[in-house]
Amino acid sequence: MSARYDRAITVFSPDGHLFQVEYALEAVRKGTCAVAVRGKDIIVLGVERKAAAKLQDARMVKKILPIDRHVCLAFAGLTADARVLVNKARIECQSYRLTVEDSPSVDYVARFIARTQQKYTQRGGVRPFGISTLIVGFDADGTPGLYQTDPSGTYSAWRANSIGRNSKTVREFLEKNHKEGLSDEETISLAVKSLLEVVESGSKNIEVAVMRRGQALHNLADTEVEALVAQIEAEKQAAEAAKKASSATAQS
């Protein structure tokens, strides 16, 4: 059935599907995992980092990108599509500043990106962007924002969310462990813990960035990420040892 309706992006199938959009969503599901957690005064982005080739400059492979001084995003999906979409968003932010003489809100940036993605699902001669994004930042009044967009052009606000490969597993972990009023340390720890649920190589394949109110995006150094992962692993081992000791006491 799909073979008759997936050739043109503007043609619906009889059961209401746009197959090209669904294929774009599949490209997102095959992309590396990205997670975002919103705290009281901090927002944390974490992404699974692919191992770079031995002769490749790893600094050129970025999954967390700044949009404006107060807004950035992480993405899952096709890197080339992300580059084009991010450039469009950056130009829109500069245009907004020239017109309004103020910085755009995080909601405005999310709506622009979602609107751009939706345009590429409705016209012939183009294809959908094969990426989903997690857009984070602080508004002028200091309010933190976290939004997700997908290839269909929908966008929604979240307290914590994940996109990409194994995102369902990470989202379930976040639902169980997220709570309101997280401190800065707890927010960073929750983001790293959620990524460790699906990343096998530990700190080597994790990239973490932090945005605080009134400050620019800060990428954590590899040594900081390694220290966080070691601390989390130590806490996990201590919890398992305590659980074994309590079960042994109960049996005796």
C-alpha cells in the first residue's frame, strides 16, 4: 500500500498518513540519543557522541549548537539537515533583534523552527527535515524553557525529554526520577544518568552542556564528565551492595 503513496510528499494515503514524514521520523529514531533536563535555574543538554575516526578532528562533530546568546539546541537525525535548519534559526534571531531591538523568546525560536519544518511537509519538490530538536534557553525575565520539535512541524514544551535512538527508554527513566525544584547538581546528574541507561561506553561517548540563567552555554570538559560518571557508578555500586546486605540480613 505505501508504495503507491510515498513518492510525493503532498499526497496522503487513504488512511491519513504522509509516508515521507514518517520516514523522516524513522531517520530521527536511528540518530544518536539526546536528552534535555530543565531545573530551577539551569538547563542541561546531553548527547550520545559517536566515536570519531582516528584521523578526524572530533571538535567538528557537534550535536549541541548555539542559536542565540540565550538559546541553543540538541538534535537527533541527519547532521546536514540540522546545519541548514540551525542557520535559518540564527538568521531569524538576528532579524528579530534588528526589528524589535530585543532578544527572541525561547518559545518564539521553537515556533519558528517548527514552522520551518512544517513548510517542508506541504510543498512539492522538497523533503522533510530528517531531524528532531530539543530547544532550550532562558527568556528575558529569567524563565527557563525546553521545547521539542519533530519533522512533522509540531512542537511542545517539556520539563525533561529525550529524542533519537532508545529515546523511549530514556524518557521512562526521566519520568521515574524527575521531580520539581531540582538543584543544579541534581539536574546535571539526572541528565547523565539517563544517558548512561543507553550509552554503553560510558563517559567516552557522552557530551554534556549546561546553560545557567544569565550565562552563556558551557560545554563540560571530558574530565568533568568522567568524574560525574565515576561518581554515579560508585553510587550505583554502593546502592547494590546495601541492597545485597539488607537481603542477606533478612534471610538470616
